[in-house]
Amino acid sequence: MAITVHLYYTGENGNARRFAEEMEESGTADAIRAEAGNLRYEYFFPMKDPETVLLIDSWTDQAAIDAHHASPMMQTIARLRERYDLHMKVERCQSLDAPADGAFIRK
């Protein structure tokens, strides 16, 4: 059962978007995507909130998340969050093997 974390990074004056751009341009995001157990690591921009960036971060299991949190990558991310003075809100989800509302999903 995969674990997905939604991280909302909020700043001022475009700092959240600059943070996401630096994560991508520096190769940090790609390095995280290459970590064992990472299934998805993507940034999105809410249409009605230009000061927030949503990161969808998905892992195979808690052990993969724990390994990521123990990696030097977290120090890099923490430094960037501080540089851009970002605040965070986190939502944690677990995927189901079969979607409960599959009848409503158009493929």
C-alpha cells in the first residue's frame, strides 16, 4: 500500500515557486525521484493561490519514507525552505488496492 504525502509550501513574493524551480533546476528533485521506494515527486501550482506550491510525494512504504528522511537530501531541502522562508501544511494518504469509487473514474 503506497503512502502519498501532499506538502503545501507557502511563502511570499513568489518564493514558493522559486523554491520548486530550484529543486528542479538543481537536480535535487530528480535525485529524490531516484531514491529507492519513490513512486512520485511532482510540484503543482494552485490556480487561486500564487503563493503556494503543492508537492505530491509518493512512496512504496513507510520504510522508504524513513530512509528518505534520514538521507542528506533532507538537509538540502531544509536549507532551501529556510532560504525561501516557506511554511508547510502536510496531508498524508494511503492508497487502496482497488479504488472504492471506481465506477466514477473515467479512464
